[in-house]
Amino acid sequence: MKNLIATASALLVASAVQAGTVGSYSDATYDLFDNGFDNLDISGVGVSNDGTNITFAVTTRGFQTWTKYMIAINSDPTGGTGTNAWSRPWDLNGPQIEHFIGGWVDAPSNNSQNVTFRNGAWDWNNYETFSSSVSGSTVSFTVSLASLGLSAGQTFSFDVGTSGGGGGDPAVDLLSRSDVATTGWGSPSVSGSFLNYTVTPTPGAIALLGLAGLAGSRRRTK
């Protein structure tokens, strides 16, 4: 019985690691108004959480330090805004968001912002500044689940965009679209359907629940 429980425990831990903590979202490439901007062309986004923090890893076809990254997050269906915290010309096409992550990579640290929409406005008095990480053409942004009002089991929707350095630049590419998001630098971009991600419990929590069930089963069969 001990060997059985040990084996089952190992299987539970393995299955917990694969229990959906990582979401992979692919995007069409060469779908820009100017496909020469390979650093703005999103090829995919990975979303993962460890029960405390959540990470958005944005991969583009190429890489340039002048790229700007924007993540719009709808975690509360009861309210929000159709705007973004950077006031970029980006039409979310219906969803109301409560959180915005914006980042750039031409600064060594504190190059990203996590801003919450509250009391009818983007709360720039209480925003979070943090550092992104870069690996090749992938830039990752990690913030706490609590800062986004998220917890285990909760599903939220989101979109990811890339943009230039001008304050009036639109989202040149959007994860939610496999076609052209904007016709040019002077034209607003429009989102497609937001993507969904479900926050999962940590692998350790799932494994412990499974072990508790095994222990209970063992007691009942004595």
C-alpha cells in the first residue's frame, strides 16, 4: 500500500504540473500594414501562474528596443473601461478592462507599469512599476495575481498589442487578430475577440488534495 501511495503521489505531482498553468496563444505573422516591422509582429504569447504571480511572455518575429508592449486585462465582468492607461488609439471592440500592463525595453530596469482602473479613472497615483525580462525576441512581464484581482479558479480575458514610441501610435499588431489591426500609424487599431485564461491552483496544492484523498481511501478500506 505504501508503494501504491508513493506511486500515485508521483503521478499526482506530474499531472498537477501539466494541469493547465501554462496557456499558449499563437498569432499569425506577416499580418501588419508594414511587415518590415518584425519587432512588432506578435507570433505568440505564453501565460503562466505559480499561484502567487502571473507572467505574460510576448514573442515577436524580431526584436528592437524601441518596441512598446501593451496588455489589456478584463478580470471583472461588472465594470471597467474601454480605454487604455496610455491613451493609445486602440479600440477594444466591446470588452471593458480594469487592468493595463505597459512596457518598453530601452531602459535597464523599472521599464514596465501595472495600472488599475478604479473610481472612474486610471489610478496613476497607485500604479506599480517593475522590470520586464528579455530572452531573444521574447519579453516577459510578471505581476502578482492579487494586483489584478485574480485568484485560483478565476477566468479572465485579455489582449496583447505592440506599438511604437509615439504617444499617439496605435497597436500595430494584436494577439486577438490574425489580420491587419490598423492600416497605418495614424489609424486606430481594433481588437478582435479577447483571449481567455483560467488561473489554476499551484501544483503543490493539487498534489496535496490528491494525497488527502488517497489517505482517506486507505482508511476506508481497512
